[in-house]
Amino acid sequence: MNNVLALILAGGQGSRLGPLTWHQSKPSVQFGKHLIIDFVMSNCLNSGIYNMMVFTQYRAQELIRHIQHHWPSDRMRESFIDIVPPQQLHGDEWYRGTADAVFQNLSIIEKSGDFSDLAILSGDHVFTMDFGQMYEFHKNKKSVFTVCALPVPTNEAGRFGIIEVNADSMIIGFEEKPEYPKEIPGRPGWSFISMGNYIVARSYLRDILHENVRDQETGHDFGKDIIPAIVRRGDSVYAYDFRKNVVLEQRHNYWRDVGTVESLWAANMDMVAMEPELNLYNQKWPIRTPHDNLPMAKMNSFKKARGGKCSQQFAVSGGCIIENSYFYKSVLGRETRVYGSEVTESVIFSGVHISNGCVIRRAIVSEGVKIPPGTNVGVNLEEDKRRELYVDESGIVVVPEGFVFK
């Protein structure tokens, strides 16, 4: 993997996350003790990819600060993690698509070192993956461009870009949100969707991107433009089945595109299930997080819920203080305070203060919010709307950063 340079695309706006991305990009949204970006970067290190470039764009300051403070380069070991904001080397335009983000930085990539291959990775998904196995597949197939693909039920696949493959996993077609998705050969009822992670030879990619930039009719995007174009040329483009990826001491692999309020909430619920879909306790495959020197979480006198049930299925980050409160299926970020309240199926970001007598249900509370005594959130959605809280179409309530309860 020393031949591989990771290019992490982390400029996404994440507009479907509503107020969670009003002040920051999607990759810098909190996820438990982590930010979303921590997952792809941890997967790189765990896979043996020690050199990374992180391409930023939309409201990137939080992301830049996080990487600078907690993901430093190790020049002594000849590895680096570089943050690359838009350079506008080819004009005054920002990135017009995922492929354009790479094209605009080709000169920087060329100067980065003697890397024969590039791993182009999405910085805004929550997942665990060994990229080394995908790279081995790429080499064995003599593929010029390999796409990480996820099998999903065909009746659910129409919401995505669909990859059509032959029996040897070679990509022979690509359709964006088709009415009738093509099935995987030999797997009736299943179709491949692209996960936005690719491996490609540097020299091949350079030529392809120069061709693409001359075409003014494209959106300069890997999924919509580059992959269909090289498939039409008949080049050897392959789909790597993500479900065949094996992570050390993990029963099954995990991937979610947390691009909506509901999907971000659901991924957090996956983390706190009795048998968690997302296992962050695998020491053979750690998802790295900042060393913040916070004290252990402190929990005193958990009260019982109706029917005598005690708090269960919740995750608490360092520095939290919890007193006489009830929790069910909830996640608490760093240095949160909860006093005499009930928190159910909710995600509480760092630095939140929940006073006595509050009830929080199916909500995401943003960083630093102070909830006054006796406040209900998620109990009466019409009341939440009158208070001008963000109520997602899924019924999940988001309390934005800086919101002041009256």
C-alpha cells in the first residue's frame, strides 16, 4: 500500500442535513466522539495507507482545525496528511464536481511523491473497510479503474446510480436512478450501487481527466460522467463487491451514507443497539478520535422509567455528568450535562446542557445548546415547529447550534 495515495473528497455541503450543516461541511458533523471524516481516515491508516490529501471546500474551517489538531503528519516516518483547499489554478471556478476536484489539484498530486495508484475516497460516509483488499482485487483484475460497489435489493436500488456488471464483475453499464435497475448476474433480486470509493492508476486518471475537462457538456463528476465514459470506451473497469470485504474481528461490514437527518440518526442508533451494527469497540480496527484528556463519564442515581425499567442502550463520551436521568437508545457527545431528565432515541452533541425535568425524544441536539428546565423536545412536533425548531420529514427534531429556548 506504500504505492497508494489517498485523495479524500471532503468538500460536501450536505444540504439535506438541514441546520447541522449551516455552519460546517458534512464531513465535520459530529458522530459520537468522532467527526464523520474520522471514519475514512481511520480506514486508510488501518489499511496501511499513510499518505492522504483531504480536499476541502464548503465551510471548511471546523474540518481544517480538526485535522490539524488531531491528524498530524508524521514526517519522521515519511507519511503526510495534507489539507488542500480549492486552489483555483485553472480559473475562478470552485469545484464543479468530484472529478473536477481532483483535476484542479493534479499538479499538487504530481508533486506529492512517487505514487503509482490513487484511492479516491468519500469523506462523508460512516463505514469500516479494508482498502487493501479492494487494492488486491484491482491488481488481480488488471483493472484501470475500480469502483467499490454495494449490493442492495433491486426494489430499493432505483434511488441510486446503478452499476451493471457481467459475470466477471467487469462494469458494462451505468445508469443514474433507473426505473428498472439491472440485477447482479447470479444474484437475482440484487443490484450494485456505487459507494463513491475508487482505485485508479495515477497516469491513467490524469489522461482521463484532461479528456473530461475539454467536454463542456459534462458535470465533471466521477459517477455521472467519468465512469460511463470509460465504460463506453471499453476499458477494463471493475466493480469490487463491498460485502466481500473482511475487517479483522468484525462479524460483518458496515456502510451508511449519512446524508440526511434520518440516516445520520439511524447510524447513531445502529451504534447503541444491543448487538450493534456499527461496532466501535474493535481494537483490531480502531476508529481514531482526538485525545482530549477528558475525565471519565460520571453517572449518578439513574432513575427508573415507567414500568420500573432502567436506562439502557446508550453511549456516553468522556467528560459527561449525568444525574438522576433516564436514557434509552441515545448517544451523548463530550462534556454533556444531563440532570433529572429523560432522553429517548436521541443524539446529543458535545457541550449540551439539559436541565431538570426535560423530555427529549427522537431528536438531534447540536453542540453547546442549553435546554432550560421542564422543556420538551420531540414530544409535540407542532409545538416544536412553533418554536422554530427544525422538524425533519421523518419526524426527527433538530435543535440547531446557537438555538436559544424562550
